[in-house]
Amino acid sequence: MTGGGQISPPPRLLMGPGPINADPRVLRAMSAQLVGQFDPSMTAYMAETSALYQDVFRTANDATVLVDGTARAGVEAALVSILAPGDGVLVPSFGRFGHLLVEIAQRCGAEVTTLEVPWGEVVPLERIEAALAEVRPKLVAIVQGDTSTTMCQPLDGLGDLCHAHGALLYADVTASLGGNTFEMDAWGLDAASAGLQKCLGGPSGSAPITLSPAAVEAISARSSVEAGLLDGDEQRPVDERIRSNYLDLGMILDYWGPRRLNHHTEATSMLFAARECARLLVDEGIDAAVERHRVNGGAMAAGLVALGMETFGDQRHRMHNVVAVHIPDGVDGDAVRAELLERFGIEIGTSFGPLHGKVWRIGTMGYNARPDAVLTTLAALEQVLRRAGFAVGAGAGVDAAIEHYGTGATE
Amino acid sequence: MTGGGQISPPPRLLMGPGPINADPRVLRAMSAQLVGQFDPSMTAYMAETSALYQDVFRTANDATVLVDGTARAGVEAALVSILAPGDGVLVPSFGRFGHLLVEIAQRCGAEVTTLEVPWGEVVPLERIEAALAEVRPKLVAIVQGDTSTTMCQPLDGLGDLCHAHGALLYADVTASLGGNTFEMDAWGLDAASAGLQKCLGGPSGSAPITLSPAAVEAISARSSVEAGLLDGDEQRPVDERIRSNYLDLGMILDYWGPRRLNHHTEATSMLFAARECARLLVDEGIDAAVERHRVNGGAMAAGLVALGMETFGDQRHRMHNVVAVHIPDGVDGDAVRAELLERFGIEIGTSFGPLHGKVWRIGTMGYNARPDAVLTTLAALEQVLRRAGFAVGAGAGVDAAIEHYGTGATE
């Protein structure tokens, strides 16, 4: 017997940096039966999904679609479609997901310039401007919310700076979208991509992406139609084509757009999930969702501090949906996480790279950005910390969070 | 209002070349709540999924995992991970999905040699052998079942031929796996990838893939660990790295394997779907599933011929799960398809490239490889053809299919 029985995952409250529990509405949407790839109902669902994500990204971009893969597929689709080998890209980096942008851009054959700040800080716009003037890249690629450090990079004004220096601006908003203010058009972004498994309350596996007319133009200048698909082929010389077929946004736009040229077979169940994630946000209102993340994230942070822990990083720039706290001296961080998982069914996050073993990362996002999830986590963590020998005031975390809720909405 | 209401797709019987209706067990599996990425239950599900697909592919390869994307992502992952720029690849091609292998391999920077036969035929092994001797490629890449022509390429013996000439062998088995005999190890393949939306009875969006030790060795020789992930990085010079990060099978194996190095966030719901698809096949028995496809596909073909239509292509090499028939003279193929969809809720397929407007492609696969689905399709098609002015014998298609079922199992 190789396969195990019927699917039956244990009950978990996922309070790490993501993935988090999916909203039950999203799980139900995925259980809908399939329709054909070009069925009128399917193309209507695609159009609705595009329109919904225009609302979520706050953009008028028609070129708003899904990449069929995890958030990372959306990042790579943006970079490989925009950047030709030899193109310059500037990556202001403040954590692991900045490293990822560098890594992916390098594999695209781009000339990458990195502008790094210490983990726990964000990148000052003046420094980006100076680097823009010096490097004159085709693209600036930056993360909005980097869960590895919990920092949220200010982006307001960056679009204008980039355009003044002839650069396009891409942001990876996977971890921030829906829980932190993001304004695609008002901030002048040219490309942004996300995932479902953070503030959008869905499973990983679909990457919403949006492209400005300027980004579409840059991509169209490299796009090519697949052989065997049209009678009169429109094939570009091999060396000039986008280096990936699967992640070629030109082809993906031809599939989603009026030409409806066959590319991949749309991941229908994930499209149903992505559509429902966006419906949840649009029904709630994007501003209300961001405020909910701000209030619940603030309550979690207040509770953790009241339990005697110190936050990591510049708290003025903390993402609403995840907070990092130093693991107290003498406490075994992995043992606490294991006991929280095994006895209470609650997951909190470990860390990467320079922060590994030093901080826990605790999320309040998407479906789990709720007071009951925050208070349950704080109550359980208090018990586990006490049992680990760390002196905690009885009820201190929960009291502080409740206090925060009393004042949080009017901060 | 931009977004439409609750998901509620119309009822469809999907009898085209795929996607087809998902088995309800698969849809239910996807509605399970999520767990964390490294939760012990999650890593156990990943291990079970790997073992199940070893059964499905008929292989002992430990390197049997999922690529988080549609079938096309699995194809590109195999090619981009094995082929370095300048490497030679031989593509014996007999349809649109052979063109796709050429297209993807070209974008990987490989030197591609194509060996083409007319649509409706398969490629004789002698011709592949002659080309192997001449080209001496690093890889032979071939489709097993190409739905564009409905042909199923014989692969038995090809592994030995490739190895004798120092080449690895990859097959795209997306459309054939589970419905046609496939023997990864007995036939000596080094890599194969699939999708869920054909004979596996699931939705598009996950690509099972398996790699022989020789393929793993070729990939390991190019793999690199992401910056910011380990303290002591193991980074390869940029020019030597696999050109994609997302589709880098070395990194995906490090994520699925004992090192558990973070890469993408596994698409949990799609993993649950992929696991259930494999459980369905393993529960039924792979041989029994192939036989079910053979019998139901044969019944469909017999019924279509009895309705007065002529099959396309070399029927000795037809895939079990899809048949192409010439659209009768004077009949508007798209109008028939539209009436079948609108009045009966039944989808059959149109065609690509040289066959566009000339043949319909009718599938019997996965959950829909069932007598009731075959007979319902034939009954409805008879009505629509008659209304379109084509002379059909009353009951001829259904009678022939029922006759076939009486004899089919013992052919």
C-alpha cells in the first residue's frame, strides 16, 4: 500500500507567515465541476476574474490575468517577460524575497544591480533615486511586503521616480496585497504579481498579475505565436523570444484576450478559487480589509509585547499581517513551535537566513485576520512559554490584545 | 458590479480532447482545509503522492514529484532543467504538441533537430534511430499521445535506442497516461511529465513528473541553491544555472526531498487533487483503467463510424481516449458543436492547424470513459447531425457502440 487513505488533514490554525487557512467560501468554490476551456461560461468567468483583480490591485489595466502557478511563477513571469538578456534591472532588497528577485532576474540573463539594506529596515526612496540615476535600468523590481523581515516597503512616489529615469516598476505584492494599502495606478506601477495564500485567503497555486500599457508594450515587443497554432504564423527569431513559453505573458494575454489563442489549459479550479478570493475582498471592501489586517495585526503585536517579547525590525514599517518577535533567551524556539502545533494545533513561523533561530514570525492574515484567531494564539502561546520556563504574566497577552481592539479602530 | 455571483458553472458533459469533467472524489479532496507547508501531515501527503505516482508511471524513481502548474509547466520544467543552452535535442514530431516541444526547447537555447511525419501517422523507430546516429543529441523529446492528431506513438524499445546513442529520453504523457499503456522503467525512459485533466480525471493545474537517476544526475550537474536560504550558500555561477528558478527541478527535488529546502509554497489544494487522481487509478488498477479507456474509446469510434463518419489517421495507432472524425461534407462543424453544447450540454472538440475545420475530436477519458457518457454523446450527436441535414440511420451510433461493448472486452 503506497498511497494512504482518503484526504483528512488535521485541524490547524495557521498563524505563520503563510500559507494560512483558506476561507471556506474559497474551498467550496473549488469544488464546482469543470467546464470546457473555451466554454462561454468559462470565458465569462475569466473576464469576471480579470475585472475583480482590477479592483483588488486598484488599477484600470485590462492586462490583469492569472498565471497558473504559485506566487513565484507570477514573479518569474513578470521578470522573464519584461527582461531580455542583457537588460539592466535594479533590485532594492531588504530580505529574502529581494534575494529571490535577484536570483530570478539573473537566470533571465539580466544585468542585476542590487541595493541592499540591513534586514529589519526598508529602502529609502532617495537611495533608489540615486541608484536609478547611476544604473539607468530598464526595470526596477522590488518586494512590497517581505515576510522574511516583516517589513513593508513604501512605494508611493516610486513610480514617478522610475519613469523619470526611463525605467518600468515591478512589485512583488504576494505577501502584502489585501492586507496593506496598495495602489497600482496611483503609485504608477507597471507590473505587480501576487498569490492567494496570504491576505487573499486562498490556497497557493494561482498568481494574479497586472500589467500597465507600458509593460504590455515592452512584452509585446518580444512576443511570438506558437508554431502549429495559426495558419499564418507570427514567429519571432528564436533569440528574440521570451525565454520561457509557459511564463510568456504575451502568450498568456493572447489566451485571456479577444484572440483566445490556445496556450496552457487554464487551471479551472484554481481560477474558481482566485475569483472567490477576489470576491471576498471586493465584497468586504479593499479599505475595510486593509483596516481589518491593521487592527488584528496590531492586536497580535501588542499581545506578544505584553507577553514579554521584543519585536524585530522598524515597527513604523511593519506589514499589517505579520510580526516578528525575538525568541526569548533560554527558550528553544523550535520546541515551542512544535508544542504549539502538537498540543494546540496552532502553527507559527520560523525564519530564514540571518534570522534563522532568532525570531518567530506570527501572521494574522486573510481568513485568519480575526480576533478569535489572535486571542486563541496568544492564550496558547502564553501556556507554552510558561511551560518552557519563560516568565509570563497570566493573561497579559490576551488582555493587551483586547485593550488594543478597544482603541485600535480609532488609532 | 464587476465580479458576478457565486460560482455556478452550467452542467456540461465534456467529451472533447480535455479537459474533461473531474471525478467528484477529486473535487471533494480539494475542499479539504489547508495545513502548513512543512507540517508533518503535509510532508506525509507529499511522500504518499510521490509513491502513488511511482505506481501510475510504473517506475521505481524516487524523483517523482509534482510541478505546480499545468501540464505545460511540467514539459518546460523537464526541458529547461535537462537542456543547457547549446545542447542538442531531437524531437520526433507528429502533431501540435511535438511543435510545442520544439518551441520550448528552442527557448531553452537548445539546438533542436525535428523529425516530422504527416499528421495522422506516428514516427517509425528506424527513422528515430537513424536521426540519433546522425545528430547525437543529449536528449530525445517526444509526445506519447498527441491529441491534435489522436495518434499514440510507440515508445517500447526507444529507451534502449536512445541510451545506445548516449541520449536521454523524455516523453510528454499528458494526454495518454492512465488511458494507454505506459511503462516508464520497462521502456527505459529518463523523464516523463503529465497533467491531471485528461485520463487522470482531475482539473488542470498540477503536473506529475518523474526522473530516472540519469536524468537527476544531469539536472544535479546544473543545480544551485537560492541565495538567502542557507548560511553556506551553494551557488553556481549565473551562466551555468538552470535558466528558470520556478521550473528548476533540482530545486523542486530539494524541496520534496529530505533537505526540504524552501522553494515555492506547495499548491496544497492541487496536491490534494493530484493525490486523489492517483488514488483513483491505483484503486482501479492501472491495467484495468487502460482497458476501460480502450473499450469505451472503441465504442465511441464504432458509434461515430456507424453514424456515417470517417475516422482520421492511422487507426492502428489511435490513442484509446480520443478519436478524430472528418466533419461530413456540407455540415458546418462549429454550428454542430455549438448546438450540441447549447441544447444538450455536451462538448466535443475542434482542431488546430492543418486540421482546423476538418475534423472533430471526441474524447472518452478519465471520469468520462464510461458507457453512459459514450451512449449519451452518440444519441445527442445523431439528433444534431440529422437537424443539420446529414443523413444518419436512426439509432445507428448507439447500436454500434452497444454492439462493441458486447465484444469489446474480449477483443
